[in-house]
Amino acid sequence: MRQLGLLIFCLLQFSCTSQVKEKINGVSFVASREKVGQQHVDEILNINANHAAVMPFGFIREINSPDIIFDTERQWFGETKSGAKQYIRMLHKNGVQVMLKPQIWIWRGEFTGTLKMQTEEDWQVLEASYEKFILAYAHLAHETQTAIFCVGTELGQFVKNRPVFWKNLIGKIREVYKGKLTYAANWDEYPGTPFWEYVDFIGIDAYFPLSEERTPTVTQLKNGWKKHKERMMHLSKEKGKPILFTEYGYRSMDYTAKKPWLVDRSVQNVNLDGQVNAKKAIFEEFWGEEWFAGGYVWKWFINHDKAGGGKDNRFTPQNKPAQLVISDFYKLY
């Protein structure tokens, strides 16, 4: 009986611990002109990150153009297939898992969510072009055994208007790549994304408006999260898929949580406290939830010594108080 009791205890212990999943504590590793060296990865390890998003790019000349240009000599090294491969291998060498996240850049920074063709002929050209682009990187994800592959980022109108294409595309990706899949939906797009059942994570670029205060407190920010969090939790349970913040972050400026998606060259005052509070609130609200997988902070430049700093009001937390907040929370999870 004593041996039987010990066996049951061991089985219970195994059952409990097998349910504990390590959070994805990630950084969005910005593509650079340069190769990645050990000194660049060391800075990721220093903040206790265990994941990085590697982001090669394809380019579109105009908002209504169906042609995607990618993997060319005119691109920065990190934006190309060979660059992404070098980044992935260097990260893997250091035990950092990777989400390969190919993205589209439209000339003059037009929002990719508005990419929409005017004719059926152009839609078909765009679909063929995007399939070629994304399958090239799906093959790279397979070759490098990346943990997660992101099939698209903030392509709301493309997804809304061509849902059959996307479902078929995911099937083709599955034939090439056997790891986990996600799609990075914009914060206001994800409830209508029609193919969550076909991927492994509900991916959200989490730039939700939370507060109109100049320097919102952690409590105010957590209150701002309530309605968004409840909606995400219900969707996660309905689809049986964990939520993954494929991007999350706040600028170190006044009113950082009012319109967190702003990427313009705003002249708003530097506000390091606002960025710190916003980071604390998102960690305290989400990282302890079982249905939440983790996320990738936006954004992390490979040349750490030259990035961010106390006079910078952009997204990166590098060399700012928010960096310590991230390091502390990532160490906990």
C-alpha cells in the first residue's frame, strides 16, 4: 500500500507539473544592416528573454499594388532570407527560441491593414505574390526548426476580403513546416479573424487604448485592460487556443496608453514613468493567466549600446527604466 501511495503521489506530481508551461518572454529583434554577433544576443539574455521574433521584410510599392518584392540585394541584411537564417542560428546557439515573422512594408509606411485590391485580377496577383513570399520563409522555418511561424502581420483587409485564400495558405504552410503557427492580428482586427481554429496561437499585436492620462498609474491601466482582457479570455476558451501577444509595447512619452499604436515622429515629451507603468500593468494582468502564452516586446535593436536611452520617446525599452521592469518580470516567469 505504501508503494501504491507513493506511485499515486508521483503521478499526481507529474500531472500537475506537466500543465505548467513556460511563458514566451520575447523581444521583437529588429532587422539590421549587420550580422548578429554574440554581444548582441548577450543583451537579450541579460533581460531573461527566452524568445525572439526575427522579422524579414517584403516590400510593396503602393497601397494598391499587388506585387511583393523580397529577398533582394538592396535590402538590409537582416531583412533578407540569409540574414534571417543567420539571426536564427545565432539565437538558437544561445538557447533562445524564435518566432519567424515575415512582414510587409508598404512605401511611405502606409498601414498594412488597409492593403486592399480594386480588381479580382489584382487580388489574384497579390495572393500568388504573398504565397510565394510566405512559403519561402515557411521553408526557412522548417530548415532552421524555429518554434513558431507567423503567417502574416496586420493584414486586416486582405484577411477580411479573401478568407478562403488564407485558410488554403495555412494548409500549404502546414505541408512545409511542422511547428506552431500564429497570425499577428491588429488589436482591433483579431475578433473577426476567420481562421483561428487553423493555427496554434491567437496572435494579437496588443496596442489597445487603455487610458487618456498623461502619466497613467498602474491601477488606471489595469482598469483599462478589463474589457479587452475579458474578451480575449472568452475567445481563447471558445477556440481552445492560447493568446499570444505577437507584439506589445509602449512609447516612453506622455499619453503612452491613449493611442499606443502611434509610430509617427511625435514631439510628445519623453515620459519614462508612463512606459514603466504600462509595462507593469500588462505583466501583472496577463503573465499569470493560464490561457495566455506570453509575448514579444516591441522593439529591440541589435546594437543595444546605441538604442533608446533617457532622451528617447520611441518604443524601445532599451537603456530606460522599463528595461529593468521587463528583466524582473521575465525572470519570474
